[in-house]
Amino acid sequence: MRAELERLARDRRYEMVFLIENLGRCETNTVRREALEEALDLEKRQEDNYKKMGFEVVRVPAMPVNDRIEIILQNIGPDARVKRTLTCR
């Protein structure tokens, strides 16, 4: 993960990072092995690392998806240029 953060900081494709906050629950499975406490710690470390790399971190609170989308759209503004499209898997 550190190498990816360093690449992002070096390439400066982004100025802002959206940190989607935990929903307050965390179900472990074969992919997600961390419990809620560990997931919250990881969330905090991610925020700290992005800030150290010079990114503006916008926290998106736990709320319905459409409300989260609205927060993101408000932050990127109508004139924002999208440099890369991210897809959810």
C-alpha cells in the first residue's frame, strides 16, 4: 500500500481523496479478515498516510449512498475534471 501511495503522490493525478467512513459494523469473511476495531484503525491510518502525502482528505460519513454521492459531487464541483474513472468490483 505504501508504494501505491508514493506513486499517487509522485504522479499527482489527484488532489483530493474521499475516505468513505465505516458503517459501524464489519463482517469478517475470507476476504475481509479484520474485525471492526481493526477496520477503524486501518481507516485512521489510511487518512493519516494520505495527509502525510499531501492529499486533501474528505471524510464521507456513514449515510445512505445517495447522500454520500451528494457530498462527493459537492466537493468536486461542477467544473471538476475527472482524470481517471474508478469502478467498484
